[in-house]
Amino acid sequence: MTDDLDALATSVTHDVAAATDPRALDAVRVAALGKNGTLTALLKGLGAVAAEARKERGAALNHVKSRIEAALDARRAILDAAALDTRLLAERQDMSLPPRPAPMGSIHPINRTIEELTAIFGAMGFAAVEGPDIESDWFNFGALNIPDHHPARQDQDTFYLPGTGTDGRPLVLRTQTSPLQVRTMLSQEPPIRIIAPGRTYRADHDATHSPMFHQVESLVIDRGITLGHLKGCLTDFLRAFFGIATLPVRFRSSYFPFTEPSMEVDIGWNKRTGELGAGGDWLEILGSGMVHPRVLANCGIDAREWQGFAFGMGIERITMLKHGIADLRPFYEGDTRWLAHFSSSPLAPATLHEGL
């Protein structure tokens, strides 16, 4: 290495070591290696060096450049570490301060209603059961005494799926959770007392109907069960769920293939204001009845020894009535503003009537 390059390298590395901050270090780099830097000028001047000395001079210049770049990198690492230490010291936190409030998730109104149903009926001795959303035609219709010509079996009401079940029957998206009643009677000896909340599917969609919605069905099988037990159970439930101890409840004769006799249940409300329990008007809310002997026979239960009742209702419907919700569609649209208004805290207990 020639004397001029040795002196240049010594001078630049001295300036690098003397730099006290990144800005000063960058100024040294620019002065030596920048577009108009000292070493850059020497590299540009290689063309004027005699051919026999150019190779040696170029190698010496590149060696100096590497030495300067290594010094710059080492000094930069030292300055970055010192800056980090200084910043960390300045960012000390007072651990005695309370934490910033964090948003808490909430429970969807449908899930909250299912929790309340489970709590109320659980206090009456009912167990909650679950089952598949895809059912055989027999579980969804045949076992429930629904004839082949019934409108509910038509494509405009029911979603049929490709293929067949293990029993060779067509597959459907269940239109009700009643198949769980059949599955329970086939797998469990009486007495039986269950509720079956879950998703159901029907080909319908508007402000008050959805192709996917939720229902809860119930089944009681025991000896000596009468309509009086059904009426008492439903009256207690409706008054507990809506929190109105004097809620008027009316039972009207109706027809369902799987119950005999069958009844629709109305509750008192004010048609003009929408207020429940007052006004002298009636609002239909659910269907019920005594389990049809043919349904019991389909499930291997002797109707001469065992009797039972069943009922079912839409979970969205009772949720809308309880909270004054007029449109079904926001339940599934994921609008955080709507959810913030109608959802509930996960720490809040499900409603349970004190008298149950």
C-alpha cells in the first residue's frame, strides 16, 4: 500500500471512531465514499495510472475501501446499540399504573337466548341435546308422521342434498330440530325430558324469515303425562323468559302431524305498541301438543304405557319479541354497531326465573 493510501485510511478510520451520532458518521462516509468523496476520486483516477501499475493501485484502493466500510459498519453498530439503550431507559413504564381499557367481546343475542333457554328448562329438569344438521328424510319427516304429500316435503320448502343416508333415504338439511327427539327416543329408554336447540334450514328469505335460523324443540316422555303438564310447563317458561309474572297465555286447538291433540300457543300483547302482556290482543308464538302414538311406535315406545308432549319455537322470534327487534336480517349481517347494542356481556348470567 502506498503512503498516500495508508494516510487516507488512517485519517478516515480516525474520523469514524470520533463520530458520536449517526449523522456525524454518515458525514464521514460521504466525505470518503460519496459521489465526490476522497476515495471515490482516487478510484475514478485509475484510468490515468500507467498500465503496468494500474492493477496494483486498484487492489490497494479496494483494500482501503473495504477497511473504511468495515470501520463504518462497526461504529454504526456501536452507535445503534447506544441509541437503543438510551431509548429503553427513557421508555420505562410505571407498572403501578392501571392498564389501558381493552375492548371485551360480547355474546350474540341468539347465543344468549339459547343460554337462557338452557338455564330455564335446566331448572325444570330438562337436558339439552345436539345432533347433525344433515338428516335422513326419515328422521326429518317419516318418523314424525309427516306424509309423503305434505307441503313441507316439497323443494320450495326443503333443501335436499345429493346422495342418500345410511338408510337409503334422501338427505336433507334439517327443517326442524325434531329429528333429535326421534334420535333420543331411539337411543334412550323413557322417561325422557330434553330440549334440542340448534340451526335449521328452510327455503325462505325476507324481513321475518331466513334460509338458516334457529329453533328449540322439546320432548317429555313419561307415565301419566297430560295436557295439564304441557300447559303448566309452557306457561312457566314463557313468563320466566319474558320476565312478566302475569303474562297471559292462551292455548288454541291446531293440527301438526306429529302431535295429537295439537295446540298453538298465544301470548298477550298490544298490537298497536308491541308491548307484551298488555293490550288485550294475542300473538301466536309456538306450536305444541301430545306426542302422536304413531311417532312413539316409530321409535319403539309403547303408547299404552308411555305418554308425552312436545313443543317447538323459533329462537330468533322470541329473541326479537323480547328485545324489540323488528327485522330478522341483522342477526346475520355482522354489523358491529347492531351487535354492540343488542349483544350482552359474557359475564352476565343467563336469565333464570327465581320461582323455578
